[in-house]
Amino acid sequence: MTNTFCILGNPNVGKTSLFNALTGSYEYIGNWSGVTVEKKVGKLKKNYGNLVDLPGTYDLLPISKDEAVVTRFLLQEDFSGMINIVDASQLRRNLLLTIQLMEFGAPMLMGLNMVDVSAKRGLHIDIKLLMRRLRIPVIPVIARTGKGTHEVLEAFNDHNLSAARMTIRYDEQIESAIQQLLPTFSDLPLNRRHHRFLAVQYLMDNPAVLDFIGPSATRQEIKDQLNLPVKEAILKARQQKITELLDGVITKPAEQKTYLTETIDNIV
Ligand code: GDP
Ligand code: K
Ligand code: MG
């Protein structure tokens, strides 16, 4: 069987650049079903398998049909692992998607892209600390020039790439709802290790998850019993997690220098 990997990340973080650097030729080019986004599957160099380029999104909760492709892919396609490509100069914003992907619980590595940009801005990123916190491989990359792509390719070929483990503790009421929801997923064609992800995304009203699991009066009742703003509470817990994960990871240049850099960025 051919190993299939996928590239996920926010828009404009270098997914396509990395895809091009990692693949030699196309296996397939077409459209994702139901949307006009191009579906590209490339052959990884060294015959390491196939690579799927997915539409960029800031959140798994889709704001367009195009973005729903990402959750549908996670739930319905057979894949060996994923690379989450993030913009090193926008780490905090990028991690909102990262932690949701980690909650899914598939083999995963992070491509820390645009390290040339973050270096130019004087940001120092403690990659070892970030890796210890995330417990997945974090590989610095400059997708535009191909730097780090060899390491990514070899990481795909590492058969010990293990599933991401990330449990965010939500509000007590939400945790209790999750526990009640889990048994309602037992008949679905999806490994049990992804069921907590389903419960959280169901509580967020992710339409791709609703389509996948189908309607259920029991689940609706569990959701209706919650008397707190669910989405806000989940988002707050995620933001707190991101703050914990990044604590001490990024060192910014002195305030004045930051100010000057930002001013220059705004001018050019
Ligand atoms: P996608 O939207 O995630 O597929 O991102 P693209 O691969 O289309 O890249 C978006 C833009 O960022 C393009 O102009 C790329 O040339 C540029 N880019 C990609 N990777 C890097 C990088 O590592 N460093 C820099 N400076 N630019 C990059
Ligand atoms: K783009
Ligand atoms: Mg792209």
C-alpha cells in the first residue's frame, strides 16, 4: 500500500511551495468534490509515497465550503500522517489550527516555515522547547528555497512517526458533555482515538462533522443541556493552551526595534 501524507496549515504559509519542493511529479490533479478548489496529489521524492495539498484554513470550523474539505479529509481519507506547516513569524495565530489537528490525533509533524522572515524580524524561536511542549517533531523550513525539505522528506519515511497527543481541558460542563457524547460515536467508521475530536468539533457545530456523524436526538439533547456559551468557552480554553505552549518559546527583539521593524513593514 502507498503511504499518503497531507499538508495542512493556514492560508499563505507556504503549503504549495513545500508541496512543490517535496514532490517530483503529480499522481493526480482534479477538484475536491463539491468545491472548486483544485485537488493536487503529488508523488514524494525517493518514492516515499503520495502527498496531498489541502486548502488553507485558520480554523477547522470552516467559514466556506472550501475549508470544509479539510475536516472531511481527516475523517474520510486513509492517510499515514500529516505535516502542519506554520508561519514562524505568526506562530500564535497559526497554533489555533495546530492544536485542533493535534486533538484529532494522527501521526503529525510540524514544518516551521518562513524562518528567514522570523529571523529578519529578530524573533528567536526556541524550537527544542516548542518540540518538547508539542511532543511532535518540529522541523525549521524555508519552503521557498527548499531549505529543510530534505529533513521533512526523511521524517515522512520515519516509520516511528507517532500520533499527536493533545488533550485540552475544557470547562467542566463541556467535559461532561464530551463524556456523554463519546458512546454515541461507537458505530461510526472512525477509530476511537478520534472520538474526542468529534465531540469537540460537534459542540463547535463543525458542519463537516455534522454531515459525517448524521443527526441524533441524543446528541442534540446533550448539546441543548449546556447552559454556557459553548463556542466562546472552547475558544478561551484553546487560547489559554496556546499561551501555555508558547510561554518562553519566542523572544522578541527590544521594544524599540520591534516598533521600527513594524514601521518599516508598514511602509514597504
Ligand atoms: P500556501 O497558500 O500555503 O500554499 O502558500 P504558498 O506556497 O503559495 O506561499 C505563499 C507565499 O509565501 C509565496 O509568495 C511564497 O513564495 C512565499 N513563501 C513560501 N515559503 C516561504 C519561506 O520559507 N520564506 C519566504 N520568505 N517566503 C516564502
Ligand atoms: K496562496
Ligand atoms: Mg497553496
